[in-house]
Amino acid sequence: MTEPNRPDPDTLLAAIQKEQTQRSRGKLKVFLGMAAGVGKTYAMLEAARQQRTDRRDVVIGYVETHGRKETDALTVGLESTPRRPIVYRGVTLAEMDLDAVLARHPQLAVVDELAHTNAPGSRHPKRYQDVLELLEAGIDVYTTLNVQHLESRADTVQEITGATIHETVPDSVLEGAEIELVDLSPEDLLKRFDEGKVYVAERAEVARRHFFQPGHLTALREIALRLAAERVGQDVREYMQTRQIAGPWKTGHRLQVAVSPSPFSEQMIRWTRRLADSLGCSWIAAYVETSIALSEEEQTRLTRHLSLAKELGAEVRTTADDDVIRGLLHIARTQNVTQIVVGKPAGSSWLSFLRGGLRLARLVRASGHIDVHVGRPEQAQEQKRPPLWHGPAESEWPQYLTAAGVVAAVTLVNLLLSPYVHSRTIGLIFLMAVVALAIRLGRGPVYVAATLSALLWNFLFLPPLYTFYISSLENAVMFAMYFVVALAMGHLISQIRARERMDRRREERATAMYLLTLKLADASTWEEIDRTAVSNVERVFKAEASLLRPEVSGQLRTTLSEKDLSIAQWAFQHAQPTGRFTDTLPMADAMYLPLRTDGNVLGVLRVKWKQSSPPTLDQQTLLEGFLRHIALVLDRQRLRDTETQARLLAESERFTNALLSSISHELRTPLAAIASAVSALSGQPPDVQQALIDEVRQASNRLNRLVDNLLDMTRLESGHTKPHLDWCDINDLVHITLKRLEKDLAGHPVSVSVPPNLPLVRMDLVLMEQAMTNLLLNAAAHTPPQTPVQVMATAQEGELAITVADRGPGLSAEALPHVFEKFYRAPGSPAGGTGLGLPIVKGFVEAQGGRVQVANRAGGGAAFTMTLPLGDPPTV
Amino acid sequence: MSDTTAYKPVALVIDDEVQIRRLLRITLEANGYRVLEAANGQGGLTQAATCRPDVVLLDLGLPDLDGVTVLKRLREWSHVPVIVLSVRDRDEDKTAALDSGADDYVTKPFSTAELLARLRVAQRHAQPVADTVVFRTGDMEVDLSSRRVTVKGQEVRLTATEYSLLRLLVRHAGKVLTHQHLLREVWGPDYVGQTHYLRVYMARLREKLEAAPSQPEVLITEPGVGYRLVVKD
């Protein structure tokens, strides 16, 4: 609290980002009403006309006037895009043509009824998704919404009016939107309703029953007003935050709601969202996976709850723990949660109530500094709760039959054995059968087997026989014990099996993830990554998969049909899952999942499921893990590419720098000599003139040699050195080179030893001459005058070696490995070298398939040896 | 060749660089030439047609036409000796120019003495070679009519191929003959590219004709291009 005015940096950043996205994104303005008929569309159209008067480009994407004349009149003169007819089950439905609006790209689009559900076959199932895409494209949108269609308010409205609300819009859509409340007093609205201005006759009756009652309208109006007020509050808070105005709000809240497959969970999620909204804080939805297996129905419900939470703006966190409380608190602590929201224990039986209560008490005790909210599930939902015992699922029937069959068989065996053994042994045999069944079957069938066998034992084997009556106390106790043991065994074993199954699934998941990680770690090229990722996804999910990566242009590279490509492209551009089993284009036959790392979409994974049901939670979790990992690997590869490029660039920069520093000196020195000698030339006695001319000649020779070297080096660097290999005579090479260098080698006695009858050697005479010239000049430059230089050629072991040896100081140990590097100059080298001569020798010789080596000679001096393969000279 | 001392041979310089043209004018005029200049290929061809120069100095990098193109057009109607003066030093460029009819190829930068020597040689074999029945250079004498070759008065026996190679070089004495040219003329068109024939036969000729075969003075290798028979007075 030393700097009370300093805004929380994260919040500030989020606010700035929001401002930025809003600048590029279109702005959404929602005309919010408490019910139909308050005049939202009218108000919206009026506002749109005003915008047009202000010279903005306004287009009507979709407006439903319900035949109201005043409203109709307002659309006149506003451009509208034609609707797109969609034929669904023989009925033609007209929907907004999203692509047409996108193509027309106005500044402002008017799109009525945000909560509308699109006809199947449209790109998005819901109109608000169309609107989001328009906003994404930078188009401002005016739209209308009734308060009951807002996700977080739908429950409340349902409770008040009793009407079921099917079409809802997630609250997150309204995030950052401007809200204009279109308000009308309930009396006026009812008056309009009665005048038939709101609904046509047949719908009016239904509406009247649910909504258009004075009490309901007042409540709805209150909800709408409160919502609008809350929005204003939030805007103000954000405004204050960005401008460092100290305010009364509490920052740092973070809510967590416990999600379960229970039907109540949905309400708790909505409730938490409302709470988070009013606190202006973030919230997470936590799910603790236990070893108890979920039924398919529960699985579906859980998936729905988690995606609902995501849709409402929660971060979803899951963990695996058999102790739900421990799991919840673990998530809460790692996520810095300040308040946990759980449902009030509910249940028709006292047992479940007691269990829930105990859990709650434990949560409160263990939560420490975290506050615990206990929400109340709505009673209306209570009826939807499934009965305590519901009939076995279709797939379980064979198990019950097996159980009954086994019990019957064991009973027969026991009947045969009964004359010889005691009734207690019979009981143990039954018990054994129950245990055996528990290993194979589910909980229900085991209970049935336990009960059935207990009753049969009692009826057939415990005296008095053929009655359910037990005479002796001992038998009664034994029967009771049998019953308890059989049930407990059955329960325990099935639980262990469930846990095993869970463990196995978890292990399978871990193994799949591990294998993917392992295989991808080895992949070093884009193609390998593609192949590995695709084969792993196909193997694990038993689906067809392909990986689509973008070209430099941002277009995905693929062999898909145009239609599929456009879906993939959409997923890529919007970074959202698209296609089958998603909200966008669910009619597609494959799922398109963006591969994201922070802020970057690196590609799209196309998964064509073979199963007809949506992926299970298990599959989703694993797939998400896969996506994340593949994206990371793609990112790594991208970085590696970038790094390679950067290194090459740095290398070439280093080369350029060395070139400049070396060359500027080397170019200027002879130029300076020429310029000064020439300027001194006139008016001098002839002998001085001659001396100056000699200087000029030497300087220009040096300059010429430098330029030659530079050109040679550049050719080598750019890969333009293509040797013209020809069968050549070594004598020719030696002679030409020495003749050309006569003057340069004048200060050194040169001895040549070329054995007679050397075969012709395949070489590029010009390149070899240059290489040898450089070696000889190097020898001349680095050795004292009058020290001998030797040129030797020998043929041995299929190779021709040409050696240029001197008797100079030789090369120091540290210089030896570097002499063939560009711009390397051995310490103590005389002035006037560029460090290019020897690298050129190396480049030229290697271009001809040879190699060059350097060594110090015994007795002093250095020896450079060029080696060329001898080959098989043709006969003449 | 000159009947009167007043006659000055005319040299046409075709080069787009003013400085090179100026330099050549100074040196050539100082050495008894009259100099004409052209800054591009088209102008050069016109000058060559109207003024009939005795020798042409041609740059390969011209702004309008490629030097080799100029050379080919010129050769359509003229046998004037042409010396190519170029900064291009790759064997391909040299070979292309020589095969297109250039008499010699001098790489920039060049020494004036060298250039003047090449000019003299080029002008000389503008004369019909067949007239020279007995050719002499240094210690060697070649009698083209009787096919006799002597070194220091001693007759040297040559095989038929060796002789036809030598005769070709003699007839173009001083001029660089490309590998392709030599192979085609001596061995026939099928042998173009088989340079090892040349290497072997040239080594044999040197063995028989040169005083120090490993340091030839007469039969000179032009690396990457071909051979030249040097005329020593």
C-alpha cells in the first residue's frame, strides 16, 4: 500500500489490449429491452438512420419488422443485403447472408435479434456467432436483445415467468459492447400489446400467458435496468483503472466453481458467472475427476457443463483426485482463488444429504483463507433430478442375465452337493460365485447376484427348508453376515475395477502423450513433424487426420477440396475450432482445430472422426494436450528456422564487416600510392619520374590482384565457381604460373621438381593456376628475401600432390588450423594481405574434388600441398 | 607493309568508357597510329564500314550490342584484325570471342607494351599466310612447301598429325587458337572436346622443338583457351 494509486499491471494490460482490439474490431451496440414490443428494432433503426445522416456507410444485414408499419417505414432508404434462402426439411428459411455482408463490408451493419438460432446448414448455429464474425472483420454492428435471452439471466427469467427459454446468448458476447436500454413502462407495453402492435393474434395468447403480465413485466424491467446499470458500472471501473483513479473496488478476487455432472452444476456455473460479473473478477470452473466411472449420460452432461463454463468466460481446470475436496482445494490454491462456490447439498434421501453436508463441512474446515460460497440450487430443477435407481442401461442387460445364470448354475451344483456338505459351506460357495462375478461384472448385476444367492441359500439350504424363515439365531446371524459380506465384496471389487479402469485410461492417455512427445522430439524437419503428428493422432483417436500449415502468404497448404479448405482457413484465421462437433459449421464432415501458441496460430489439425458421437471428455482432454504439444513443436521448428536464417544473416554480416574493414584498407593503400605518385610526377628529373612510375605500377598491380581475389572469392561464395575439368599437363601448369610470377618471385630462388612421365590430370587449368599463384605469392610475402621456394609435384596412391614449400619462419601452432579461413591473418603477418588468398586456394581446389593441407617442414618453413585425384587418363 | 613513312595505320577503338578511349588514343597516337573512336557497337560498325581501319580494338561490354555480336557482324564482310579488350576474364568469354573471329584477346587492365606487341602481331597476320613459304621463329624453321621442319639446322621428324598441328599454328602464328579450333582442324569435328589429344601432341611437339620442353618459348599454353605460336624476330 505504499503506492495506492498504482494500477494492477495485469489489469492495466488487459484494459489496454481491450482498447486495442476494440479499435481494430468492430464496435457492438446492443439495444436491450425487457421484452418483445418495447421498440428495440425501432430504436435501432432510428439510430442507424442517424448514423447514415452522419455519412457513415450503413447496411441492413437482417431486420425483422414483424409487419409493423412504423418500423417498416424506417427501413426505407437504407441499403440492405438480400437474405440467403436455406432449404431445411422442405421449408425455405431466409437467413442473413453473412458472406454477403462481409463482402460488402460496410462501416455499420444492422442485425436484428441477436439471440436468433440459424437454420441448420448455416455457417454458425447462432446469430450471435455471425455477429462476432462481423465484429472480427472490423464491422460495427447494431443489434437487439431481450433480457431473457442473456445466458446469465435466463434462469431468473425462467423462474419468474415459468416459460422455457431456448435461445440464449453468452454474456461474453456483450463484453465491451455498448448497451442502450430501450425502456417502456409495463403499462404502456401492455397497452401496445393489447392494440396488437406486438404479436400477431395466435402467438399473442402464448406470450400473454408467460410474459405480458404486469407483475412479470415489472420484474423483467428491473432485470434489464439492473443489467444496464451493471454494464455502466463496469465501464466506469475500467475507465478509472486505465486512468489511475483510485476507486472503491476490490481487486484480486478470483472465483472458483466446482463443476460436476450433477444437473445442479449448471445453475451454480451461471450463478458464479453473475457473482464474478458483479465483483468484476475472473473465475474458473474446476472439475475433479475421481475413479468412479461416469455413465454416458453423466459424461455428456459434464462435457456440456464445462463448455458452458468456457462459453461464459471461465477458465476450465481439471485435476484427478479420488478426494474431491482435496482436488478442489488443490486447484484453488494453485490458481490463487479467493472464493469457492459450491452447491448446497441437496437430495431427496437423507443419506446423500448427510454425505453432502459432511463434505461441505470438511471443505469449509480445510479451505483456510479461501471463502466458501454455498449456492442454493433452484427447486424447479429438483424434478429433473434422476431417480435414485434408474433402470439399467441397454448395454447392462446381458450382465444381469449372466449374473442370474451363474447364480442358477451354482444353486444347481449346491443342490447336488447339499447331501454331503454343511449349509455354511453352501453359503461360502455362493459367496465365491458372487466374488467371481464381481471381477467380471458391474456393480448392479453383482448386487442382484448377491441378493438372489442370499435368498436362494436361505430358501433352499437353511433350515427350515423351502421357507424364508430362519429358525436358529446362528443361521440368522450367518445369513445377515453373508448378505453384508456379499454386498461389500461386490461393491469393493467393482470399485477397484473402476479405479483400475480409470488408471488404465489415465495411463493410456499418459502413454499416448509420452509417445507423441518422444516421436516429435526426434522429428527435425517439417515433413517429419507432419507425419509423426498425423500418425499419432490417427492411431490414438482412431480417426483420419491431416496437418495443414500456412504458406508464407498465410494461405493453408493443402490438397483438400475448396469447401473443406475454406473451413480450415476459417479455423486458422479465427483461431477457433471449426467443423463437426463444434459451434461453427457443424455440418462439415471433419473437425478443424487450430494449433495455437500464445497469440500465434501455426496451423490447423483436421480430424475426421469415425465415431458418430462427439468426442468424450477423455478424448477432448487428450486431444487438447496433443494440440498444445504439436503447436509447441511447430513453434519450435519455426524458431529454429528463424534462428538459422538469423545465423546466416549474422554470418553474412560478419563477412561484410570483415570485407569492409579489410578491403577499405587494402583498396586505399595502393590508391593513395598511385594518387600521390601521379601528383608528384610533373616537373621532376627523369630518374625521380621513373621511380614514381615504378611505384604506380606496383600499386596498380597490387590493386589488380586484390580485385581478382575479391572477384574469385565472390564467385566461390555465390557458388558460381564451376570448374571446367580437363586432362592437363602438370608441366604446363607449373610453367605458366612461374612465368607469370617472374617479377613477383624475383627475390626468391625457385626450384621446380616435376618427375618426367607424370600422367595427365583432370583439373581446371585456370583455377589451378590461380590457386598456385596464390600459394607462391603467399610464400613470397611471408618469407625473408633470398630464402628458397620449392615447387614439387608427385604422383602417389592415385593422387597428384603439388607442394609449394618455403624456408620461412613457418606457421605458429595457433595459426595452423585457421590459415584457410576467410580474412584470417596470422599474427605478425606483413602488411598488404587480405586474408583471402588461401581461402581461395581451398575453395578452388575443393571445387575440383581435391583438398589442400598445410604443415610446417622439418628444418623450418611451411609447405602447402594441393592434392587432386589422378583418375584414368584416356589413351591417345 | 608501309610504302611511305607518311602512312599511319588506322586503329578503331570501340569502347563505351571515355577514359579508356582517351588513354588508348594517347598511347596509340604516340606509337604512330591514327585513332578513330566509337562509343557503342552500332557506331563502331558504321565507322568500320566507312573508314576501313587497319585494326579494331573492341570492348565486349557495350551499351547497345554485345561485343561478340559486333564481332560476328563485322566478320560477315571484313577480315580486319580485331583485338578484344575486355574486363571479362572467364575462359568462356575468351573462347567465344576468339571463335567468333577475334584475332586476340587482351584482358583489362593491360600493359601498353603488351597491347602494342599484340597489335603488331595481329596486323601482321592480316597478310595472307600462305605467302610465307618458309616460316622462322627463334631456332625453328618450317618450310611449308616441302614440309620440312628444322631446329638449329637439324631436321626434326614429325608424324603427320604433329605436322598438321604445327602447320596450323604456324599459319596463324602469333594468334591464339582455341582448343575447339585446333581439334576440329587437325582431328576433325568429332574430336571437339577431346582436349587430351592436344595436351599429348603439344607435349610431343615441345619435346621435339623446344630447347627446354618444360619451359616452352614457342608453343605457349593459353590457360583455359588454347595455344599460341609465338613469333620471335
